[in-house]
Amino acid sequence: MITSLGIMSGTSLDGLDLSLIKSDGEKKVKIKYNTTYKYSQEFKNEINFLINRINKEKIKNIFQDSYFKILEGRLNNFILDKILCFKKKYRIQNQSIKIIGLHGQTVFHNPKKKLSVQMGCGDFLAKKLSIPFVANFRNADLLNGGQGAPLVPVFHNAIFFKNTLNTAVVNIGGISNISFIGKNGHIVSSDIGPGNTLIDQFCKKKYNVDYDDNGQLSLKGNVDNELLSSWIDYSFVKKKIPKSFDNFFFDIEKFIKNKKISDYDFLATLTMFTSILIYKSQYFFRDPINRWIICGGGVHNKAIISNLRKQLKTVFTSDELGWDPNFIESQAFAYLAIRKVKNYYTTFPDTTGVSSATVGGEIFNP
């Protein structure tokens, strides 16, 4: 069993999730500690500005961009400080952490260009902390013909596999993704589409809040079925799996164009859109799904969970099964770092579309 620290910052740009686990990189997983450290609103705004700039200005060499370098430097120092805070909080000795898995903050993701860019320098942090880091988890998969996402299905399989049931694990972050875990152990996965991203963008635009707390705003509205049907007809919905997206793919301005209904109704319709896409994801797979497990930030949106419980049978939130929905991804990157050290595969043709099973990540030694 190896003690590993996972650091995750997802498409919602909330901050850093840190998780310390012990695992053999296979079926044995023990969670020790989890904590979140929030970004300041100013830093979130700056990251959003960088993401928009990279995508709209089509910067050719992102890594040499001066603004990227400045923000990555600030993020590196933030990560370093929060790791030290985490160690102090839980009285963790440096030598007890054998490896750190760093996802980093995604600012660009384009499988067609075989490029996914995350801020956060594993080399810098490894030298500062004298602990080996694993970073750049998506690159090997992309270079081997994969989508570079989702990366967590192998962890979902480790913690949720049941040999009597076909299980679907849905992570609702900025983007929703699904892992189908067959009772025979076979894993198939894909991104689904917008999870929280459109909801969050609309809440920021119309209510000046970062998200719909507990889904209370959308619960005040009614779904516009005609508008919902028009969205379901979008080409990305019909695209075959595996597919992957980043937040920039979904722009609320395109959805809000020619808006004719109230803000509450529009938000209720966006929320149902996220739910319907998850419902429709069952048709990605040949075998029926016997139970659904929902994790990620979207678990806290009561409107989404209510919709899913009405649409699907046997829906659990991961906390009902003993797994904190806020930290499954940070735990996953701690687990993936262990798999890298052991040279175990992390992605497969049926999880990302990669040409052959691939070991993800790059090790940076102190």
C-alpha cells in the first residue's frame, strides 16, 4: 500500500481539492483526509480571462504566453502553500507521502489537436517539497489517439464495482462524465456534456452568484419543453462516444440568444438539460444499467438529483454509499499517481478511445 496525495482543480474553478489515500493501485483504497482550499474571486476571474484569451485569440504556444506564465507561477505558489497547510492540519510527516498526483488547472483541451494544457508545474513542486510528483496525466492518452478524458473510470471501478450489478457512475462537475462498470468488470466511459457549467454561467450573469445553491433558484421556475427539445437536438448531443469537452465549448451566450422566457424558467430548463443528458447517456451502452451513483458538485443541486430520481431507477448519491462526492476526483488522482508508479494502465480504448491501453502521467522527481 502506497500513501499518495491527490490534488484536483476541476472545470468549475472552485479551488483545490486535496485528498490523502493509501492504495495498492488496484482494489484496495483507504481514504485518510480530504480538504478544499478555495480560490479567491479575483484569481478565478483571472483564470477565466486566460481561458477565454487562449481560446478566442488562438494562442499558438500557450506555454510561452506571458500571462499564462504569470498565472501558473501564482498557482504553483498557491498549491505549495496549501500542501503545507494540509500537512500541518493533519500532522503529516513529509516522508509519509510517497507520491503526489497533480491534475492542475485546465485552461485548454482539444483532442483534435492532441493538446490538453493544465497549469501547475510538477517539476517545480517536486523540488520545493522533496516529494515525487505525477502530472500531465492526459498527454500520453491524447498522443495515443484518445480523448484525454475522462481519466477517473479506473478509480470508479476500484471503489464501486459490484459483480452482481451493472453500475453507472456519473460525475457532475462543470462537465458531466459517466463510467459504465459492468458486473463482468468491463469499463466504458465518456464525457456526457454540460454539468454545472451553463447553470453556473447563467447564475453569474443574472444573479451575480457563482452557482445555484442547492438548486433553489431553478426550483422556482418551470421547464420550457420546446426550448429543451431544441437543445437536445444539438450535434454534440448526438455525437458518438467517446467524446470530451472543456468548459469553453459551452457558452451561455449561445444558449441565451433570443431568450423569451423568465430567468427562473430558463434556469429550470438549463438544469433539466443537464439531467436529461445524463438520462440519455444510458443509451451509450449495450447493457442495461442496474444502479446509478452520482458524485461531484452537482450532487448538491437538489433540482438535478430530483430530476434524476424521477427519470431513473435506483439512484444513489455517492455519500449514501460512504464516498464523499466532493473528493472522488482528488482521490482518483492520488490513485492514478500510484498506478503510474506501478506502471499500471490508466486509460483504455473503451474509456477514452485511445488506440491501446495507456499508462498516463509523467513523473517529476525532486
